Amino acid sequence: MIGAGNVATHITLALAEKGHTILQVWSRTAEHARKLAERVGAASLTELGEIFTDADLYLFCVKDDALPQVIAAMPETGGIWVHTAGSLPMELFAARKTDYGVLYPLQTFSRNRELSFQEIPLFIEGSTPANAAMLEQLAQALSRNVYRLPGDKRKKLHLAAVFACNFVNHLYALSAEILNEEELPFDVLLPLIAETAAKVREMAPVAAQTGPALRGDEKVMQQHLDQIVDPHVREIYRLLSGSIAELTKRNHLLT
């Protein structure tokens, strides 16, 4: 395991639970490598040159901008090199290896939060049909939702995930700040958040949309804007309201 962060932790534990032997865990931070390695009976290390060269799989779970540097510093090994990034091509490995691929888990990971890997969609790609087949078999042992997906489509999937997860969570954080101004707990929004998420299981997101921007209620939107002090948050409100109105109009024209 090359990496010991959130994604690496969850995948390492899931692989170990399915009976795979984790030989080593590498991280630049010795404490991170040690903690994860101890959980699966592996050796920990901070030097890439100490990596065993005869493992079956080398799984790169590092930050996207660090991946090229880590690949360049890897020793020559057997096995297959695989990264877990949604936005990066598998061909990053091509200059160093012929056997490589991608195993991309579509989920948000926090180190200390347990998840069922069986429910996480896994998207795989391999440099050869044999590598793709091996990764598909491995992924199917971890999850019931496994898909083969080429890199160009995976990049778009990652983009969609940023909108659906990272941006939405940031809006939660902004909502929490608004509530904090009046000493209101974030918990009051949880039933609303739960219902919003539940609705899109049964209808298209555009059909589930509600609120003043959908209705074109300028008075309410101006009242909201008057309450927002931070100019960046005001701009976010304007942009999102405009986007809701535009998407609603476009959808009505299509239907």
C-alpha cells in the first residue's frame, strides 16, 4: 500500500478483511504508516527504496499532485501498479510499467468513519485485458457494484462527484456558519438534508428542486442577499440561484 491516508486506510482494511495479505504500508509520515500497518499486520516504511519487489499488487493511494513524483521514485518491481484517483489517467504509469491500471472508489472517506465497501461503486481500468480482468475480480470481492470505465469517462465522473459531494458539503459548512450567527444548531437541518437526499433516489434531481430560485421569487432572494455579509457567499448565492433558474428553464424547454 503506497499511502496511509483516508482512501488508503479504507481500502487496506477492506482488502485485509477479504483475506488479502498486506505486506507493507508506505507513507512519508512514519506515524501514519505505522498505525495503518499495525491494523493489518504489515510492515511500515517511509523509504520507497525499501519496498518489496515481488508483490502482486502495488496500490498507489496518494494525493493527485504527488502521484507522478512517487511513481518516479518507485523501484523496479513485478506485479501490477494501480492508482485510485478519479481525475488522473492510468497512463501515468506507462513510462515505468507495462502492467498497470486504476481502481477508483466513488465515495467520500474519513479515516475514523466506518463504511461498508460492499456498497461503494468501484470503477476499474487496466492496461491490458488480463490486467483489467484481474482488477475486476479483485474489485468484485470488495464490492457488489463494479464497473469497467475508460479514463475519459472517469474524469467526468470525478467532476460530477465533486459537485455532488465536495461542493454540497461546503454548502453545509456555510449553512452551519449562518446558523451559528444566531446560536442555532446544525442538527435542525438534518431532516431537510435527509429528505433532499432521499428524493433523488426516486426522481431526477431537476424534478426534486424546490425553493425561491425555482419559483423566481425575487423578493425572498433579495431578502436573503441582504442578510449575507460576506461578499463571496453573496456571490455563491447569486450564482447558484441563477444556475437553478437557468437549468429549470432549459429542462422545461426540453420537456
